Amino acid sequence: MSEWSPATWLITGGRNRTSGEPLNVAPVFASNFYLPDDRLYSRSNGTATTDALESLIGGLENGRALVFGSGMAAAAVILHRLPVGSHLAVPEEPYHGVAGLIAEGEAQGRWTVSRLDQSDTPAWLDACRTADMVWLESPENPLITVADLPTICAAPRKDGCIVAVDSTFATPLNQQPLDYGADVVMHSATKFIGGHSDLLAGAVITRSDELYDELHQRRLLNGASIGAMEAFLTIRGARTLGLRMERAQHNAMELAQRLEAHGEIDRVLYPGLPSHPDHDVAARFMAGFGAMLSFEPTGPGQRATALCERMELVHHATSLGGIESTMERRATIVGQERIPPSLIRMSVGCEDIDDLWSDFTRALEATRRP
């Protein structure tokens, strides 16, 4: 665990402080090592580069971290620890990749699933008493709902029940679910932690030695290790997470307020707005409201698509968490047809806010109905 604030640990964590060594741990391009040595093989125990990344992320979440080749690999090792016949409680609209994984296991009879409104805290408290795993994603993608993590994670639960939290949207700067009582937290480090849209990476963090050992073994057997260059780039990207989030969250709040006041926007979903259904919950325990928002322009879904395509500064792209702003109409994604047809999910970046707003006003005007 880190004695420093998360913003400071991002800069100082995971470094080799040996005299004569470089400040930054270099990418170790190796799969094999001379014997006798505990490391043996990089798929088994990683390299000095993955050690540094795990130290960095583990310190951010006050636990022990394992890093993976993608966020989906990280999610899969958690979910696949459930024995056949287990019961799983999940949000109604989780990340679509995780939703697909859950639906596949359900169809194969691996587990039964309860899908809950993430804002319905009593329903989650009941789930803790009956489920074998409670999977929370907060804020949730793409409706930006916020779970009452301190209440749910600390609730009485069924013997053996694991509470897992996908905290990708929040980042470790805004919440640390292990501190609330969660058993495991995961991140798609592809997103905000990496921060530059140039890598795939995932992370799982826990304080349980038993769970850590189990997930480590599953990573080994599944071949879900991260590559040397990806680990190095994730460290380099993470160093500026504090700076990037400070700017991106400022932009997100300002943009949410301007969009909410605009006559061509029907609804804005951002936890920092008092109008958000979960604003009071988020304000109680989150250190910041994040850089993700969703909104619905007036008119049919086709207008939302046209708006995404008309933006010049904001990129029409599906991923998120980069230094650049991106947005897309989510109902066009396979498996997300239940999402409101005009809903646009936006990852707010670090551009000048007035330039972002000029881009919006121009595109909104260009797509306005006659």
C-alpha cells in the first residue's frame, strides 16, 4: 500500500531506486530466463516491467495487482472462477464485452444471472445475501449510473460471495473499492490508466492472498499475460493520469452543464450534475465525477449518428479514456439495442473547452431539423 496520495504515487510508484539504475524501468523483451531463478518464464511470473506496473497499480488501489493483456482478460479470470451452478448478480447494462461473456456462460449453464438496476441499492443488498458473486460496474457504461459502493461492499453477504467492482470509468483517483470492502477491483487499463489509445491492458487488484494466488494461476493457464511494450507504455501513460483527469473532469463538468442548457439536447447523464439520479450518492464518496458522460440530442437516432459524424475535433470512435475526446451512438453496437436510440456516449478529453464547445455548436446547428 502507498503512503502517498494517489496523484503522487502515479509519479513515484513502481520505480527502481537502485543507485546507477535509470529512473524508468525499461521494457524487458524476454520470455526465458537462466536457471536457477524464481522467474523462470515471463508467462509465469512476468518481468521487471510487469513487476513495476503491478506495483504502481497495486499502490493506487491499496492492494496487490495482477496485470493482463486486456481488460476483458482481467474480467474473464474473475468471472471464470465461479463453479458451475453459481448465481451471479450484475448490472442491467454492463460493458458490452462483459455482458457477452456473462450471457455466454448463462447460455452454457455455467451460472444463473440476476440483472439489477445499479441505482437500486436494496436490490444489491439482497443480492449480497443470495449470490455467489456480485459484479458491479460503477460508473456504469454507457448510462453512467453510480452504485452506492460503500454500502453494498460492506453489506452482509452469503458465505463465499465475492464482490467485484469494475472501476474503469472512475479510475483509482476517484474511488478505491477495496477500501469499501470489495474483494477485487478490475480496470481496463486500455482506457484512462494507459490514456493514449495505443495499447491493450487490464488489471485486477485484491487484498486476499488466496484470491491473488488463484487469479495468478488462472492468468498463467489462460495465457493472458501482458506484453513487455504494452506494460512499459501503460506505466508511461499512467504517470500523467492525475494531470489528464484533472483537465478531463473539468471539461466534462463544463460540457455537461452547457449541453444540459442547450435547446437541442433532451437529456445529459453526468454524475456531477445535480439532475443526475445518482448525484447525491456519487458526491458522498467519489473524489471526482470522472470524464465520461452520455447525452441524447433531440430528434431520431439518425440525428445522433449524424452528429457524431459531423464533429471535427471530437473523434467518432468506440473506445474511451484517451487524451482525445471521442463519442459514439451506443444503440448501434451489437448487444446494446436496449439503449435509448439517440444516446451518445462521450469520453471527454483534454482539449480546450471552448474549442470542444465550438465543435458541438457547429455540429448541432448542421444537424438541426428544418
